[in-house]
Amino acid sequence: MNCLQYFYRLLSRREYSASELKKKGNEHGYSESEITEAINDLQLKDYQSDTRLVANLIASSQGKYGKSVLKRKCMEKGIPADVFEEVWLSQDESDEIDGLADLKAKVMRKYKIEDFQSIDQKTKAKLLNYLQYRGFNGFAVMNQWRMQQEEEEE
């Protein structure tokens, strides 16, 4: 089995970044030139695309994780930060707002929050940790939810 066939087999199961494919090819014992040639061929045929991989990762994690966690996941896959930033900025902001609405509903159920104006300190600390762990800026998200609630009340 040559390098290109091996990469076809890998990509038939899931998306891989170019650096992940290089690593897999090296582990399998293929030469650098053979790996580079195979990856270029795959990218020309649009079978492998780092930007598509980032877009899929962002879409599948919308509302679950924030920008910093997604950026870290991309860096772990060997995707450059500038590619991530480019795709992140091109994403539709309405998708992000919808994801935050789902997150807001989940948080309200989990912590039994009725009103974001009057949250006790213990619950607020838990909520901020929850948001921060998922890569969101807790204070910014909380302020946004507070402002939305004030607008709904008016």
C-alpha cells in the first residue's frame, strides 16, 4: 500500500489535518517527499482541507465550547492559529448567538436560575467556572445575558 492509498483509507473514516497526516505517514514509515506529494494531491482534489476541518469543529462545538478551547483543539491537531482565526471570523455571528441561547437555557436548568440580575455569589462562582472551563469569557457572557434579560423586560 502506497502513501496516497493509506491516506485515502484514513480520510474515509474521518477528517485529518495535514500535520496529522504527516505524523501518521512518518509513523507508517513513508518518506517525507512521498508524504508531501500525497498531501498535496489530496488537497488539490479537495479531499483534505484544514479550513474545512476547523469549520466542522467549530460547527459541531457551537454552544458547547468557547473560542479558546476550540483554538486549543485546533492547535493540538497541528492547525496554525491564523487558519483558525480566519475561519472563526468568517463564521456567521447569528450561529454564535443561537449557540449561546442554547447554552443559556442549559445553564438556567442546571443551576435553577430564574433571573440573571439576582444570582447569589456561590451560584455565580459555579457558573463562571462552568463557562470558563468551556472556553467562554464568563463575565462577558453573563453581562450579555443580563442585558438581554433587561431588554426582554422592557
